[in-house]
Amino acid sequence: DSARNGFSFKGIKDYLECYQSGKLTPSQVAKNIIAMLEDCDKSTPPLRAIVQWDREQIMLMAEASTTRYRNKCTLSCLDGIPVCLKEEFKVVPYYHRVGTVYLGTQPETEDATVAKKLREAGAIIIGVSNMHELGTGTTGCNPNRYHKIPRNPYNPNHFTGGSSSGSAAAVAAGLCPVAVGTDGGGSVRIPASFCGVVGLKGTFGRISCHGSLPLSYSTVSVGPICTSVADAAIVYSILAEPDLLYPYGLKQPKATLSDMCAPDLKGLKLGVDWTFFKACDAEVLSACEKAVKHLQSLGASVVEVSLPEMEEARVAHVICILSEMRDFLQPDFNRHFHEMNLETRASLALASQFTALDYIKANRQRTRSMRFLQEIFSTVNCILTPAVPCTAPRIYESDLLTGSSDMSFTVRSMRFMQLGNFTGIPGLVVPIGYSTAGLPISFQVMAKWWDEAVLLRIGLKLEQFRDQTKKPSIYYDILA
């Protein structure tokens, strides 16, 4: 816990203090949230973070939690904590639309594993959050009638990032301290970075994907978006375990938070490929270089490493994720082509140009890239990079009507993200400052497979680097 002057986001600890002291009950908090959700929809422009919610459902969960606090029999430290899940997950009784207008025509009757776990922990699911249609982009721009474009709480004229756009916006706007997203090409880490909050992409298979639409089965990981590293650790520790319904994670080692709260970073070796690291905007680079020095001042040593074949890995990741999505969405592409956003059509049309040969070669590259990483992780504990090379892009009038398709931005925004998705290693993004325009800048730490604990340990120290937290221009204080 770090005491701060000025603004700080309300996290899990703040909610628990209110509940335990009797200052507020989960039911009172739920009423506040319902009032704020109504307000979000009426504001100009609307925030569009949460796209489906139900007053009765929220109150039912909150009242059950209030009773547990009264009887001193809470289920976990997420009891009574408001959370939202990306629309990619099945959540009873909402429509599993996955950002489209044609999927999820009936309300869900079965929860995804992560939704089930959050319920079992006593969390209050406040609804499902907006997302880029079918997860096909990194801006969060979704002009269709059910979704509309979510706004960045730091500047509503800028995008949130995608594809877990609403999840990051909901956390940054104070609607809930915890959200869950999926990440196949930076989809948790990019919006968390653009919205100035913490995002964790677990190791591939670490958190169950069961009950989410299986868009890309070899690149997608699940992870929390939270206001702090400590909160991300709490959610991770509750969600990370094998699930019989999700075979990819069955052989995982036990998730630990070992040494997370160590007083310093002595003994840790941090790898940096400076050529790769420096390919970002000047403001981002300046903040990220200072963050590296901050980690060094806490006893860590910085080791220069070379990340080989990054261009090959980048292309191979695109071939893998798009080929898998195209394979899964082939019937949709044939049947619902005219109901898809223009950008989705373009991405899936591009994907149809890849051949079986391309896919096989891309997976050979994956084996090579994983081998290189094994060697690198035998000499360092983690790899440091900026999170995204730039800050959140502007929203233009035309984006609201027809959407936005900017391939050069998509490619650039994923620059530091793809290695983690392609090879399955975990990554954590932490906000470290702001651009002169007041938009968040974030830093990324990646570690070897299953070593999320070292990410969280370094993340806690990175949080101390930022001298102040700026209040987003759209912010709801649920506990006020």
C-alpha cells in the first residue's frame, strides 16, 4: 500500500474498508453504481463502457453480499466488489454478442468459467463491457447499434484502445475496480495502457477461456484490468487455476505470489533490447527510460539482450491469429457479411489470403521464437519494453458512423504486444506517466511462462515511479 497525495483510484481495499467498517454496504454501493450507469448512458458523449446491465441482477448479488458481511461469513476478498466482464464471455442472463449485432440472439443460460469463479468469490457483476467487434482491432471503435464507441475517461475525444475497450474504460472511469478481458494481440494490455490502468495478460492457458468465443485458440489469454497491481494480483490469484473444461491449462504449475512484496528488486536481472525498446514516440521513450532507471535504483540490474527475428515473429503472429479467426468465423463471414463492421470485413478478407503453408511456416517460427526466449530467460528474469509506442489516438466524426480502419496504427500499437501472444509468455502493463496532452503512458514487463509472480513484484515497484496520478476527466466515485 503506497500513501499518495492528490487523486487515487478506489481499489478493492477501499471497498473492503467501507464494508468492514459499516460505512457502506454492498447494497448501497450497488445503488450508486446503478445511478452512475444511468448517468453514463445520458452523458454527452455517452461513455459506452458497459453495454448490458440489469438492475435486478446487480441488486440480487449485492444484497446477498450485504447479508454475508452482516453475518461475518464473506466468501473471499472479492466479496461485494463490483466487476465487469468483456462481452466475449458468456454471462447469465446477458446476450453473448461479442461486439456484433448478429450473435447472442438469446440470453445466456450458462456462465463462462471466469464469470462462475467471480460469482463464487461473491463479486457483484455489474454487467458486460463493450468490445471491438469480434476482437478484430486495437482502437475499440465499434460503430454498430448495440455498442457504439466507448470513450477514453482521460479524454473522451480519444479511443480507449481494444479489443477489451469497455473493460478498461469502466475501470478508469471508476465504475468498478476490476474487469476481465481477453488478449490475443494486446487486447487487455493496449486498452489498459491507453486508459491509464493496470492490465495483466496471464501465461497462455493460465486462466480458463472456457465460455468465451474461441476466436483464436493459440494466441488468446485471459487477464484482469484493475486500478492497481495489488488488485491485479488478487484477481489473478482467484482466477488462475486449471479448469477441466479448458484443456490448455491443465498441466500448469500452481500460481503463487512469491516474493511479490519484497522490499527491493535485488538479485533480479531485467533484459532490455534497446533497439526494439526505442521504436516509440519521444514522450513515451523518455518516460520509459526513466522507469528503467527507477527499477535499477531498487537493486535490479539491467542486462542488454537481443530479441532475434522480431519482424518474422510479428508477421507469424498476424498469420496465426487471423488464420484461426477466419477459420472459426468462416460461417459468419458467409452468412452475416453485411451485418459486420467494415473493418471486420476487411480483416477477415485479408485473413482469407493466407494459405495452409503460411500457417505451418508461422508455427515453425513460433517454435524458434520460444526457443530464443528460453535462452534469454536463462540469463534474465524478465524483458522490459514500453507498453504501446504511442498514446491513445483521436476519434474522428467519420469513425462514429462507419468505424475506423488504420492498418498502420494497428500494426504499430501491437509492436510490443505480439511476442507475448505468439509465444504465450505473460505480460503486465503499468501506467507510469502522462503525455503533455494529458494522455496515459504505460510500461510493460514480460516474464517466462508461469512466472506472473515476478511481473507483479516489479509492477508494485513501477507504481511508485509515477509521481502523481491524474484524475480522469470522466470519473465516478462510487464510494463517495
